[in-house]
Amino acid sequence: MSKSLESEQHLIACAIIDENRATDLLDLPESWFSLNAHKLILRTIRELVSASLSADLFSIGDSLSRNKLLISAGGMEYLSELAESLPNLGFWNSYRNSLESYHKLRMIDQLKVSLESQLNSAAKPEEIVSFLQTSVVDLMTSNSVGGFKKVGLHLSDALAEIEWRYENPGKLLGLATGFNDFDLTIDGFEPGKNYIIGGRPGSGKTAFALNIAERLAQENNGCYFSLEMTGKSLSKRLLTNKSKVSNTSIRSGQLVNEDFAAIAAAVTLLHTSKLFIDETPGLSVNQLRSRLKTQQLKQGKIEFVVIDHIGLIAGDPRKNATEGLAEVSNQLLSMAKEFDCPFIILAQINRGTEGRQDKRPMVSDLKQSGRIEENADVIVLLYRDDYYDPSSHDAGITEVNIGKNRDGEAKMVPFRHQMAIGDYQEAIDWEPAIKPQGKF
């Protein structure tokens, strides 16, 4: 008998003998088990435990028999052999680690076969490299677990949140930027959720996202995918923001000693930032995922991701723009859950706003908005009146319109902006000269 099958047997036997191990067994992916009989037994144990029933030898046998699967699972004789093999319960972790190792060896064998197939099909070198990168990273991180949970387990999570909120009144559930009204409205940036920042070109989407990213990265590991701007350009924006020296002064070279001192201080501050920038253009979702997996292996847990912007992610060339963007949006939603961190995604607004008297963007103005709107937990739409009228009474104000907020209210949070240095500060006491006509 192979060592892999022995590990499978020992783990199942531990679960049959000790009901506490039955719950632990359910945390192991079914794909780790190679023998079909063991997969059937694992599913049966899962069903019994989920129904709050005992997963002892006779209950397992009875359930398999009722579902006409007992013979396929080896029969009662095999179940008895498992229970009587008397594995050492203290070696559970050793059995588990061995099973994971054998699973990865099988994945390597499958990878070799798939690679040979790619080579024989005369695939392009870049396609083969992308396939290898994704496959190897998946191999290194193939310990994720999913599947159904009994509603009681989810309720315990919900009750834990309620208890936490009671014990921590006024605190945010998600990551805080320090923009207090904005943070309170969205309850911070929560793990597993999608946040869309939308606006017309030139409305300040990137500057606003950089402000958020820089603030979050003071205490949290963050990844910023800049699919349009270079890392150098983003770094210059961060420098002007932190130093308060305008980009105009930097470009002209007209700097004084105080400017150099401010820039030096900003460099020192930014060197402590936990923000990592990838400036590669035209990445696909699979490439984004692979790079995040690699970064996670190097730097540990990723606590937020910024993507600038969704329209520049390479989609399936066989699909039209709307279908391709919908698929990308679906995949990003899955990735937010997979990495258990907030995904902050920038998106373009279509030209529909230009034909309206009130040019404040609405959720429906997002390009190919249907699936993006459905997948988003929070949608933030930026509006600057001085973008259209430099002499506007509301010049210097960015309206951050929260047009969708799945777990909170939709409202507008005003910010004062200084576009020369890309700086944003909340302007809670401000009132618009002209009230919005529609609902954003």
C-alpha cells in the first residue's frame, strides 16, 4: 500500500475514533484524497457532522448503505478495518502534512502532462510562461479550503461580529484611512469586498486612490497594480502629496532649500510605507492573481489591493467588451474573497454625463456597468464642478458620492482637493452652491 493511501486511512480512522477529529477532517480539501472510497467516506462524515449527528462507524455505514454507496466505499468490512487500525491520534498533524505533500506530488505529475501538451500544441512562449507561473504558484499555495458550512457556523460568525461591535462602539470593522466621515459611512475597507472608485478622466480617481492607498499602507501590506501609469509617476505623486511641494515646482526645477528639506522628509516617510507597486501594463486576471500569490509568499498576508483600472485588465479576446469586462469583474470578486482582503478597483465613467445638465455621475454611468455594479459592495463616484467650470463657486471641492453601499447608507462626503499636490482632506462643513438634481 502506498504511503499516500496510508495517510488517508489514518486521517479517516482518527475521525471515526475521535469526534473532534471528524470536524478537523472537514477542513481538508476532498482533492487531497486519491481513493474514491475515501472521498465517499469523507462526504458522508461531512453530511453527518453538518446535521449535528454522530460520525461513528455505524452511522457512517448506515448513511452509505441508505445512499447505496456502501459497496463503493469498501463495505462495512473496510470501515471496520479503518476503525481497528488504531492510528496514533497525536500524529494527526503529521498525517495531514504527509497527505498534503502527496497531493502536491500528484499536482506536479499533472503539471508535467499539461506542460507536454502545451509544448506539443506549439503554444506561444509567453502563454507557456504564464501557464507555468500560475501553475507553480497554485502548487505552492494549494491549501485553501472551501465548501458548505452549516448555517449555525455562519451564525456564530455573525454573533461574534455583533459582540465585537458592542464591546467596541464606534470602531470600524474594516481598515481605516483616517478620512473619518468616509470611513464611518463605509465601515472601513473590509476583507473580501469589492470597492469601485469611478469618475471621468481627469476627475482625480488615481489621486484619490493613492491617498487611500498611502494612508492604508502606513500599517497594512498593500499591492497597487498601475496598469496605465508608471511606478515612477505614482512615486512622484506620492512625494508631492507628502512633501506639499507642487508638481509644477518640481517640473520647473524652481525649488528652494525648504522644498528639498520637505522632499527629503517625505522620502523618509515613504520608505516605511508597506505599499508595493506593479507597473506592468496589460495584465490578465490570472497574472494579477499569480503576482499576488507570489507577493504573499514573499511578504506575508496582503491586506488590501488597488487596481488602476479595471478597463485595462486584459480580458478574453474571444468575447466582446461587455462580456469580457463582466468576466473580469466576476474574477476580481472571487479574488477578493480568496485573498480575504478589500479590492479597491478604479473604473471609468462613460460619456453619458456630458449630455446632462447635472453632470454628477450615477452608478449606471459606469462603462459596461451591469456586472460591475452587481459585484461591488461599495461604489464611490467622484465629481468636481471645477472640472467643467474653473470659476465655479465650488472650485476646490471633490464630491465623493457613495452611490452604492451594500451595508450602509448612500451619501455624499465632500473633500477639499489640491490637485497640484494630489491632496484630499474632508470638508464636512461645506455645502454645494447647487443641490444635486438626481440620485447618484
